[in-house]
Amino acid sequence: MNMMWDLPDFDGHEAVHFFHDVETGLSAIVALHSTHLGPGAGGTRFWHYENRTTAVTDALRLSRGMSFKNAMAGLPLGGGKAVILADRNRTKTPAMLAAFGRMIDSLAGRYVTAEDVGMTAADMVALTQETKFVSGLPVSDSSEAGGDPGPFTAMGVYLGVKAAVAHKLGRDSMEGVHVAIQGVGSVGGGLARLLAKDGAQLSIADINKNHAQSLASEIGATVVGLDDVMRIEADVFSPNALGAILDKVSIAHLNAPIVAGGANNQLATPEDGQRIFDRDILFAPDYVINSGGIISVGLEYLGDDDVNEVNRRISRIPERLTEIWEESAARTLPSAEVADNMARKLIGRS
């Protein structure tokens, strides 16, 4: 019989908690990858999974990514992630949120949550009725970090894309640079708006075609099909939807010299980092470029929530990426492997 630690994505996780509330029907998983640097911090994903094994895999991959992300961002936080197994209708009730809050509280501070896909700042407020181990809460003062972490993530990805273009293409301006963006929700949409202000040429795709068309009309972008956005000729392919989209087949069809986007766990397998490297495509490790959101909610939880400090730390994302790319070139190793090695050392697993 296969055990939890036999799963391909089990990476020495400290704990994986399975919760079920009979009264509300809520089922959730909280995965704690590492608490070496502090409590495991990472958002809650509210998603309909086709089966429970897929949900477990998502929790394992995401929590490991949070360990690496928090470590590389210099935060005194470990890595954790929660997934709520939504039904097909994405039913979410106050009673379910209350039950989930009690589940988090039962972990006594080893896990701190915030918004992720399918969860909102209002949901975080609801959780505070049951537990104090929550971040990403709304703020009324613009000088404080808090609320939706999406804009902070988008800013970090934007700075990372510009750094990648400078590093790979030798261009200091985004004017006329063609960026193909997959997913234009909170992060991808924010990225698109920032790039449009710089005069970039944008091709965008989203599962919500009406939303994509509305954004395209607003910023002067071109809407392309979901099957086309990864294959069109561009300077940058920017994945900002769900993960595991870079695999043997898709990498072979990439037609851009740079991959830089905010989606978590973009590589389907560790071997795909080598495949991208072998094609001489510059890859921005996702947990480095997309760390703006956790920097915001992490500092909020730690009590250092001055927005200027958040922005200062986000402004260092290009520096961390450049360090990774330079070591990648010097050691002829994939940037994904270089970043993983750095992160593992920081969490005491080198």
C-alpha cells in the first residue's frame, strides 16, 4: 500500500493534516513542509479537485514552494499551504469558513494562512472569528500592507520580467517588447496593466474570455486562445494561471527566449527545469519572482507592515533573480536547480 511519504511530491514534509467537518461537509488539507525558519505560512486554496489524490499533490507542491519562497524572500517564516476541497458548484458558506478557522486554530500557530485562489480578504476576516493565525486582512490606511496580496505579487512579477528582459535581451526598456501572458486575473491582469504603461506589446489569454477581451480593450492588448498563448512567437512567455504547465511537450513548443510569470509550480517535474535550460530559455523560478504577495502578508503578520518596507523588499526581487541566473550560467545548471539549492540551504536541508 502506498503511504503518504511514497508520493512523488512528498519532500520530507513535517506534517500533512487531513480535516473533515461532518456538520458542514468541509474537507481540507493543511501541508507543512518546513517550520525551520518560523511558522509555516501560505495561503488557502479553495478549489474543486477531480479526486483527493490531486488535492494532496497540490497541497504538497504548494507547501514546498512556500518554504522556498519565504526563505528566498528573507522572511522568518516556514512553508505551509491549505487546500479546501470545494464541490463542483464551489459552495462556500459561513459555517464552512468557521469550521475551517477552527481547524487552523487547532494547529496552535504552526500554520498561518492568507488568501489564495478562490479565497478573499472577506473570507480571511471571517476566519479571524475562530483563529488569530490569519493574514491578508483589509486595511484602511494606505501606508500599511494588507488585504489582497495580488497587487504586490503583480509588482514583483513586473520587476522580474523587466530584469529578465535586461539580462537575456540586453534591453532596458519594455517599449515594444512582446509579452504573452497566460492568465489575467489579479496577478496577470496587474502585470498586463503595468507592462502596457511601459509600451509593451501584449498578447493575453484567460479561461474567462469576456474578462480577457475587456482588459484587452482597456490596455490595447490582443486576445489569443488558451492553446496558442504558449506557442506564439514572443520575447517573454508569462504564465500567471495554475501550475504544472511546463512539461516535455509544452517546453518543446515554446517560442520565447524568456519564461517569467507568477504562477506557482510552473514546472511539471524537476526534469523540466533541465529541458528549459537545454533550450537556452531564461527561466525565472516562480517562487522567487512571485514572492511579492507573501512579503506583504508575511510582514503584516509579523507586525512590520509598513508599505514602504514591503515595497523595498519587493524591489530586491530582480537582484535575487540576477544572482540565480549568474550562478546558473557559471555552473551550467538550470536556474530552477540553482534556486532550489539556495532555498534548501536556507531551510537547513542542503
